[in-house]
Amino acid sequence: MQIRIVWMAVAVGLVGTASLRAADNELTPEEKTAGWQLLFNGHDYTGWRCNNDRPIASKIEDASLVPHKSGGYLIIYDKQFGDFVLKCDVKMDAECNSGVFFRVGNPHNPVQTGFEVQVASEIGTGYHDYGAIYDLVPPKKFDKPLSPDWNSITVTCKGPRIDVEVNGQHVAELNCDEWTTPHHNPDGRHNKFAKAVKDFPRKGYLGFQDHGHKVWFKNVKLLDLSAK
């Protein structure tokens, strides 16, 4: 527990240092010094593709990635990451079902080989509500209501640990090593995953889901922790 608290303090400090105001889709000098990478340039889909290897059919809107009608289930970044801090800003329609995927081992089967932080119009503490680690960990109740415009999501992965923040609030956490049985959470609840979560890849692709609703993602930035 003490190690987790120290690690979370480090991660929060890194995110806090990098959160100083910057223009959209740009790194601040502090972020550059800390080693953050800008994954989306705000103008085109350089570095991105559909998970089915097709070019992305949707257009850039509001300087944002748009998964809806992209031609794939996910828009993915064409590089794999293991331990990292990922942050992005998200805007959604009043009705929305989408998600932030990460550590996807097989882009052609992302649901069964990766994790998803849910982005949805359902706001609550359910396993499929906004901020949940989908079908595995429900989010805590938000301290403040989501903005009707843009909200931020931060995902930290370090070894078996996954932590999720929404608008700076820590809302979900998971230790993969504790999930030892296919289709079962540690508390016995059934989940949809045919493989035990502890056996999921610890490195993979990240991306944004098209689940039939309009959603926008910008300020997609990543701090690679593998060398830290």
C-alpha cells in the first residue's frame, strides 16, 4: 500500500507538472522537459490508423480525432506502449458510447486483448459508466459534474497497476495480478473476458472507439514510464 501511495504521488506530480496551460495539441516547455510525447498534431491523422489496417475515413473536426465513421472499431496509434501516463481531452454528444483503449495486444480483437476506459453518457458508479475500466472496475462518484463541453481523462499504467483519473479525480484502479480467473472478477462477479486479466498484455496499442456515436478527442499526450 505504501508503495502504491508513493507511485501515485509521483504520477500525479508528473501530470500536474505537465498540465500547465498550452495551446491545443501542443506540448508546454515543461512537458517537453519532462519527456511527454504529443501523439496527435491537431491537423491530420499522421501516426494513426484504423485497427483493421484501413486508412481513417472520418475527418478532423474541432482540431480533434473523430472515431465515428472512421472505418474501424478503433482509431489506434501506430506504436505500442507498456508503462505510461496517457492523457487526453474528450467531448461527446448527449448520447454517447465510446472509450479509450490501451495495452491492446491484437488490434483485430481489441475487446479481448486490451483494456477500455469507458466514455459514455451514462454517469454513475456502474461497470459501464463514464470512467469505468470497462466491465472490470466501476468508477467512484464524481466530485464535480462533468462539463457539457470538454473533460480530461488520464490513464496510468505501471506493471500490473492501472489507475484512471477524470478531471483530476482518481476514479478507478486495478491490479491485474489479482484477477486470476477467466470471466470472473476477484469478488466473483462475471465479466466478459475469456482470458484472466492477469494474462492480458502489459504492452500494446492505444486508441479511441467508434461505437456508433459522435465523440471527439484532442490533446492526446503520453509520458513513457518504461525508462523511468
